[in-house]
Amino acid sequence: MTAPISAAHPLPASVRDLFAPTVTFLNTANYGLLPTSVAEAVATAGAQRANGTFESPSLDEVVDRCRAYFGELTGYAPGQVAVGTQVSQLVSLIAATLPAGASVVVPEGEFTSVLWPFLARPDLRVRTAPLTGLAEALRPGDDLVAVSVVQSADGAVADTAAVVAAARTCGARVLFDLSQAAGWYPVRDLGADWVVSVGFKWLLGPKGTSFLAGTDEALALLRPLAAGWYAGYNPWETCYGGPLRLASDASRFDLSPVWEASTGQQLALELVSGIGIDAIHRHDLALADRLRAGLGLPQGDSAIVSIEVPPERLLRLREAGVVGSVRAGRLRLSCHLYNTDDDIDRALTVLAS
């Protein structure tokens, strides 16, 4: 292992104080640490439910602020953002709108929440291509290309500009999953027809929130397959009887929000927005490159580092309180805004032992 480089663009030390890890946590690709303010808000909402003082209509304003923050992050208007609970449920809306025989292209090894909604329809033609050659693999007659901007297994970053350009040439639409990107990687105005993301990873929210955003034209193609009371144009007035009175904007695709999760997600999005994606991006990449340098690897473009390690090293990491994940048979470590040089150095020391 070579000597690690220092993080060139550290965030203020006060950012670390917003979190309370008791381990060396390098596992944001699995789930993000809850800021203490978010954990407290979730606990307060739970306590209010327990004592009967929680007011569910108050969540409408919270959900609308989440829409606005996610729209600001991705370049869509709040009215172009729908809320859900799982990415696969939102991807299924897109899969369901494709005609029989439609051609869908995804990267090899794509995360199943992006892939399986299309495979679940045997009347679709789904083919895979290497991520690095995804744009070149598109051809006339393809209807959709679906890809995670940052791959879950190894952190590889897609060439989104090339994918969009190739799709437009071929007449295909574009779906980007931002679940491993939103919160650290610049994802504004990528040019996709639709984007989806969970909120519990790099966006630091509780599990139970997800987002779908798209252009007006692309959203008009979708059908609200899970139309429920929260999809109405005024949910508290349209929650009984017919006729169908859906919202005219993207909220017609909403699922009723998970109360505690939405409460926490708003605060988490506010925190990420306040720090700024550019600053978080520089910080996360600097730490990941410090880790790569210590492992003798070249610098990269991802906050996720994937390496092969023998099983005994994994055990040592666990015993030393260094938390990562094993994905696709490799150790996956991921760096986010609460991590420091010391976290990276501790992981490197254990890996070298």
C-alpha cells in the first residue's frame, strides 16, 4: 500500500458534529447515517403517534417541501416530482407503459430494482450491454435505456451525456436511477425523461421514501397504477367515492407517505441542500481517492471503492468496527460527508494488517 493522500476539500468540522457514529462507517451505499436532528424528528413523530398528538394533515407541507428539494437537486419542477416508498414501484410505472415487444436496454449486472420490473413483463425484449459501452449498444428500434447513474455493485459511474445523446439519436427514452448518486454526485439536468431515487442512502433520510421525476411529456405517458387517496387533487377532500379525481401534476402518482420517514427526509434534504452537492462531491471523492491511493489504486470518479479481499480481512474489519458491505463478492466501501481522513486511515490500517 502507498501513502494515502490528504482530503483536498474537507467539509467544515461542524458537519461531522451533526452525526453520532460509534463505528468507522464506510457503508453509505447500503444506507446513510441519520443526522441526529433527523433521528430526533423521527422519534418525536413516533412518540406523537404513541400518545395521540400526531397530526397527519401536517405532512402535506412536509411532502411538498421534499418535492421541492428533490426537484432542485435534479432540475425538475416540484409539480414534476412524485413520492413513493420504493424505487421498484416507481420503475414499474414506466415498465407498465411500454407496448408489447418494446426493446429495453440495461447495463450488465444492473441492480434488480431497476431491471426486474422490465423482466417481469415477458412480452418485453430486454437486453444487456457493458456499462462502458452502453451508449454504443443502443440502436434504432430501442424504446428505453434504463441505468443507475452510479452502479450499486462497484460504484462505476455511467457516461450519462453519451447515453442521452445515443438514445435521442435512436429515438429511445431514458430512465436514470439516482439511488447511489443523489446526495453526493451532481445529478441536475442530466437530460433524462425520468429519474428515480430512494432517500435513505446518500440523501440521509429514513427508509420509506422514494422519488420519481420526469418531463411533462414523459409523465403524461404513465398510468397511476396504484392510484390511492393521496393521488387526488386535494387528498383530504377527494378521499371518498367517485368519480376519479386525480391530481393534474406528478402527484397523481403519489403513494400515501410514510409519516415518520417523510418527516425525517425533509430535514435530511434541507441539510444536503444547505451544504451543497458540489462541496459534498469534492469531499467524498477526496476521501475515496485517499482510500484508493492507500490501496495502490489509481484515482477515480466515484465515492464508492470496490476491492477483492480475503475472508479473514473482512472479519478483521468487522472486529475493528469498520463497517462496509460485500457486494458481488467484493468489499464495497463508500465515503460520505460524515467521514474524515481518520476513517480512511483506520480502514487502511486494518486492511494492511
